[in-house]
Amino acid sequence: MIIMKTLVCTEPKNLEYVTRVKPEPKSNEVVLKVKAVGICGTDIHAWAGVQPFFEYPRVLGHEIFGVIDSVGSNVTNLQKDQRAIVMPYVSCGKCDACLNGKTNCCENISVIGVHQDGGFSEFLTVPADNILPVDDNVSADAAAFIEPFSISAHAVRRANIKPGHNVLVVGSGPIGLGAAAVAKANGGNVVVADISKERQAFIEDKLELKTVNPMDDNFEESLRNAFGGRLPLKVLDATGNMHSMNNAVNLISHGGDIVFIGLHKGDVTFKDTEFHKKETTMMGSRNATKEDFQHVINLMSQGILSYKLMLTHKFKFDTLANVYEEEVVNNKNLFKGIIEFS
């Protein structure tokens, strides 16, 4: 019997290390030795007690990279010591969404690290179908960011962005930044809208993309100038901001597509005449599928997509509980952090 260390969010604003028996895989499962976990806003909201549909106690963490420790008797496509990441969305396989290939929005979805225990643990049991191998040239840090990049990649795929398309990404948090990077990798002519001068400067420097400020009085003029006098064919809104989302229909060109990545808990309203005359397509984007994960893995393996766009802080698993409130939750300089395991 092997004992492992696990960090449990027992209740809002409380993280405790506990010891548990290292799990054994069931026939269709894999036990992963966790090596790196990205910290998401969900992990912060759960700690603070403001994450919807969340129950305690819970082991947090859904942006997970590790090495396969053991496989179940029916698992033939994976093997011990293989490097792999977790696709944390466990779908039922029976609802209409699943049967139509949209496992990302399964009616009965269970997210590892949210609805069931996640990666803040030395070992984790995962369904084999939710394990994806990664190449040796993708570092542990990079692999821990495959999940958030995949959410961005799913939105880009929803928008059907092709080479030469004019694309506006609104908001440059981790998911918006990822969407801009993936859309650029897909050949899109990308402009990013953000109100932060620091974020604008970062995007112009690191991604070499044009930026605009949606709060400027001449915003639409600047937007058209960035696209050679046109409005964008694709708008990806990653803000979750009501005013931004309500305004999206005014920013799109005729025949264009709007994809809402960020979630707003209230109503989204827009002028129907503007929506109709442009024959606008409006879509939501939730989670990601294996296709999106594989696209990101390929882009990272080829060196086209870099985790360094997001990473600002690293933490040690053994001391994380002691610094979580001060250096994670209340750290205004934290953009994306990674937890490293020994």
C-alpha cells in the first residue's frame, strides 16, 4: 500500500493536505502520476466559495499533465511511463450532444477538478478515454496549459476561421489571449480589443498583433482602420461582459460570425434589425473536444504555440496551501500559474 499526498478544499477559504491510499485503476482507467497543474480561475472561485454548482470537499485542478503510472486491464492504447495530459470533461456518451460528437456540452458532463476530484494530488485516476499522450518536445509547463488553449481552440473552430479571415478577439485574459494565438496560427488576420494599455503592449510585442481599445471614442474607426476599412468577419468575445457581448452585433461585418467564449450570467440583448440585416451567425462555445486538444498539442509540438504567453508564476505543490490566499487568490500580478510536483 502506497500513501500519497492530496490537497483538499474542505470548505470555502480552506485548503488542507491529507494522506490517501494511492489508487488502483479500474479496467478502463489510468492512474496518472501528476507532474504539473495549471491554476484556473475556477480553482480561485472554488476556494473563495463563489463557484456555481460546486460541492465541498473537493480536490481542485483540471489543467493536468503527468506520467502514466499504471493502466487498467482493458486499456490497450496507453502504457506505463507515457507522458500525457487530461481532457477533464467526462461525458456520458448517451445524450444527444454526445451522440452527435459534442461531448464538450454533454447534458450530464462531469468536470475533473470541479464535479469530481482533480489534479491537486500526487496521483489521479482518470478514464482512459480522457487521456491524451503528448510528445517529448512538449515541456511539462507547456502541457499544463494545453487545456486552456484547447478551450480557445474550440472557439476558433466554432468560428471556422480560415487563412485571410479578419478576426476580432475581444478580451485578452488567458482564454482570449489563447484564442488570438490559435486564430493567428490558423492564418487569421487578428486584432485584439482590450481596455488595458499593458495588455495591449504585451500582445503587440509577444503576438505581433494589432490592438484597439473598445473604450476609445473612435473605437469603430480604429477597428476599421486595423482591417483596411472593413469590419471583422469573425468576432470572438472572451470577456463575459454584458456590454461587450451586447455590442458584438454592431462590430461584425455582413455575413459574419460571433462566438461568445466568456460567460455572462444575465441576459444578452441586441438590436434585431442589425442582427437580421447582416444575417449574423451567433454561437456559444463551451469547453473543448479531443479534436481541439489534438490541434493544440500539434501546434505546441511544432513550436507554433507557446505557453510562455500566459505563464507568470510557479508554485511548489508541497507548499501551495501555505501561500494560496496571498500569492494566488490575492496576487494582482498573477496571470497564469503552474503547480510543480517533485
